[in-house]
Amino acid sequence: MDTEAIIRAMPKLEQHVHIVGSTRPETLLWLAQESDKSYLFGSLEDIRRFFRYRDFPHFIQVYTMVDDCITRESQYERLTYEMLESDARCNVRHVEAIFSANDHVRRGLDYGLMLDSINRGIRRARRDLGVSCTIRIDLVRNYGPKVGMDVLDWIEEKGDNVVAVDLGGSEHDYPPEPYEEVYRRAAEMGLHLVAHAGEAAGPESVWGAVERLGVERIGHGIAAALDTSLMKRIAEKNITIESCPVSNLRTGAVKSIEAHPIRTFMEEGIRVTVSSDDPPMFGTDMNNEYMTLHRGLGFTLEELFGMSLDAVDSAFLPEEERRRLREEFIEEYGRITA
């Protein structure tokens, strides 16, 4: 096998991918027709043009329009299955999927029915494709900590396959500190803690997530590279950064792939993993993320596989499951590189 064939065949684990952000263009056409919004898009080419962004706020506007097209809880089964189908094609073995529940509850959908629909898609993908998946709930910082507490109530009542909480949304307008009590309660509930930080705001956003929310992982974390003491703190606390290089390029969080700080993080002793974030919206997938690091930043096979193992080691899975996956990854990588 040549190097790029090995990258495609390499076993992977995805830690940061949004279910709605995984909506395929043809599926978005279907959703628009189902929701009487077919006037929005006349063709797949219209959608491809729609998935081009001026900046991060524009991306949020586009994402919100996709949310508007989801009008039935049952639609989540197809969205989830197709997300996992795309990951399975990239030899991803386990996925941690992000579900922004209140985005749809506030539009009139039922949380429990949506969760059931997501889990049906997950079970079907496990059976058909051999890929497993857990769920983390994005509290969406725009709605405020009171709604965050409401979402924790929903999870407490029905938390099937929910392992973590996250804090996405408009980071530049909504800092993490007001969520301190929400995150304390989530930890008491046994949920793992993640926050989007340093994607569309500065180092202060990452500091807040690290020191006030007590996160175990940071989504994106780009701005942390601007503060050496912050990077040292992240490394000391053994916090993992979930890096999404192509996403950061498409939203303008970095100006070029060469400017991405992922290698800086690694050199500072920070554990880094690689994910696709919103793959159809950014024209990417997990193979492309790994290939982009190889072609654009000179990452070697050993470095890329090391990040695969780091994703396993920092996954929100029982220790026995992590150990089993790690052994499987090492065995398979040895076989494909022999």
C-alpha cells in the first residue's frame, strides 16, 4: 500500500461531529421538501453554493437554516445513519455525535422522540456497518444557563446513550463562565464535559472553559495557540483538543492550513485528536482530514496513527472498551503497514 492508501485504511475514531452538520446535500433537499421549504433550493448545486461561508457568523446563519428544515423527530434516524455511514467509509470505528437538542425543542419537536430516533439510527448503523456511536448534548450557549439546566433535566429524565455535554453556538457573544453551575451539575450527573472554545473567540474563552467549566476536552481550541501559559495549563490538566482542520479553514478560523496550530499544540505536549465537525457542509470527511494534515502540514503516518490512538485513549468509553479498541487499532495498523 502507498502512504495515502494506508491513511484511508487506517482505523479512526471521531470525537467531534454534529448530526445536523452531517446533513448531505441530497438529504437537505429531502428535508426542504418535507418541510414545505423546497423554495429554498432548486438543485444540489444550489446547496453546494449555500455551503460556502464568508466567516463564522455566516456559517451559523446557514446552520440555522438547515435546523429550520428539520420538522419531524423521525428525520433524525436518517440523518444519524447517514452520518455513521459516511464515517464507516473512512474506517471510523467509533463516533461521538453532537446533538443540539434545544435547537429543535424550541421549534416544537419532542426531545425524547428525537433521542429515540437518533438511537434507532445508531443501532441500525452498528448492525449494518459495525460502527458504534455515543451522544453528547450541545447546550448551545446562546440560550443561556437556565435553558442549560432545563436540558440537564431532560437528560436526567431520559439519557439513553448520552455520555457528555458540550457548549457550542456563538462563542464570540456568549462566554463560558455563566455555565459554571450547569457544568458542575452535569459532572455530578456523571456526564463528561466538553466545550467549543477558541474557535470564534480569543484565549479568554478557552481559559474560561478550562478553569471555570472543568472541561476534559476542548472543541477546536485554535486561539489557545496565542497564549503559551494557556497551552501549558491545557497540557498540565491533560485536556484533549478536538481539532477540526478543514472546518477551521472553511469558517476562516485559520487563514490557511499551514497556519493551523495543531502541530504547535502537539509540540507543547497537548493531546490532539482529529475530527470532521460538519463534513458535508465543509466538503470533507475523516479521510480528507487526515490527508489534509499529511499533504498540507507534513504529518507522517506514525503521527497520524498516534492521533488515532490518542482519540481512543481520550474517548468517553469504559476503560475496558478503550483497551479493546486500542489493541484492535494497533493490530490493524500493523497489518496494513506490513
